[in-house]
Amino acid sequence: MNTYRDNNNTILEINLAGHNPKDVEITASRDKLTVESVRKAREWKLALKSMLSDSVGYFPDKDELVKHSWELIDADCDKITSNWDNGLLLITIPPKEEECRKIKIS
């Protein structure tokens, strides 16, 4: 997992090789971002077998749960976006815009 800044946004890169993007759940509340995914053992075996010969390698027999959580500070939860690129999940977290208001002198 990598975290970096691009312009004013925070970018999270999470390697979810072998996961199906349909099995990834991303939730954001006012102060917390959570990513959960289950890597199905059967799909992971097929992915590994396509990369390795049949006689080599470890093939898991159980589904694998992955869960990451981050505290959000000054993030605009309504504008968080995500993209999937061949097993790499990219989450863009924009900062909350400062709210300014005029104050009338009485």
C-alpha cells in the first residue's frame, strides 16, 4: 500500500491482486475510510496458475479477507473517488474546502 499527495489530494494505492473489484467494498463516514475485500480462493488459484507452472507455487484453499481503515482528517467524504487498474485500487481523497463566511459588524 502506498500513500502520496497529488495536488491537494491524498492518493491511496492498494494492491488487491487476485481480488475481484465486485468483491471490494469502500465506505466513508465523516472521519473514517474503510476498504474491505474477500479474495476468493478459486479465483486466486486461477490467477496464480496463469502466472506459474502447475507444479510450482502455493495455492490457498481458503478465502482471504482484507480490511484496511484510515482516519480521515479534513477530507471531503462526498468527493472521494476510486479507480481499479488491473488489481491496483486507487482512492483519491480531496481535502475539505474551507468554509468562509462574512461576519457583519453590529
